[in-house]
Amino acid sequence: MAGSSIKSEIQFESYKLDSISFNLVPEVTVLAKKEHANCEVRYQFAFRHALRFKEAAKTSYVTGLKIDLSIFDKDLNMQIATGSFVITGLFSSTGQFTKEIEEKLIKLQAPTILFPYIRASISLILTSAGFSTIILPLINVAETAKSLNLKIEDAPVSIQ
């Protein structure tokens, strides 16, 4: 169909990794180890409440995810690394939708869209630190977010 396109009610504008903190235990036994197959990765997710910025032509939303992780080496019987990673995304809409649809899109779908970006960033950092076999598992972000009391709050100022 010529000239036809599908436009979502919400647009993913951009993302930024706000904060990255990663620490590896600086011990010879850890640094010299070639394989990390017997490591356990423990992680926790936190979801950011969304901020809504209203403008004349569109409404923008800022939301994000935080992942804290620790890596426990079962062979060495010790925690060998810790990390904290925060991603924030900007979404916008020119459409008018109900509060129910807005909440689904911003509270559930926006974090779901951001997850692959933070997951890839964490994997890259872990690979650079010598953890070639550690990749965060896929999770159902929307289902996890459903169980939380996430809010959409109006921002105190508008975007210029």
C-alpha cells in the first residue's frame, strides 16, 4: 500500500545510561581466572516512576530502570563483582488516549522497550571485564512492572 504507514500512539525518542558503577575484586585469583562458568549472577530490578511533560503539540514522558547485580564465584566461594546500572528513556505522544492506555504504554511498555538496551550494555561491560559467559536472562518486564504501584507524575516544568 503506497503512502501508508503505521504510527504508534507513543514514540520512543531516546535513551541514556544515567549511571554505571561496576567493581571487580582486584585479587590475582580473580584477575587470572579465565573461565567464569561456575558463577552465579544475582540481580534486582527497580522501576522509575514516570514524569509527564505537557507541551502544546505533544506530551513527553521520562521513565527508566535500574539493575543492581552481584557475581558470586562458586569455585572461589566469594563475591567477585558488583554493579549498578541505570537507564532512562524519553517517550512522546501527539495523540490523545485514555488514562488506562497511557498507563499501559508508559508503566508497562516503556520499561519493556528500555530493557534490551540496558541488558546489552551490562553484557558489554561484563565481557570487557572478562565475563564472556555471563548474559542477563530475558525477563517479562511488563509482568514485573504490573505488580508495582508505578505512577505517572506531572513534571514541575515543561520542556523547551
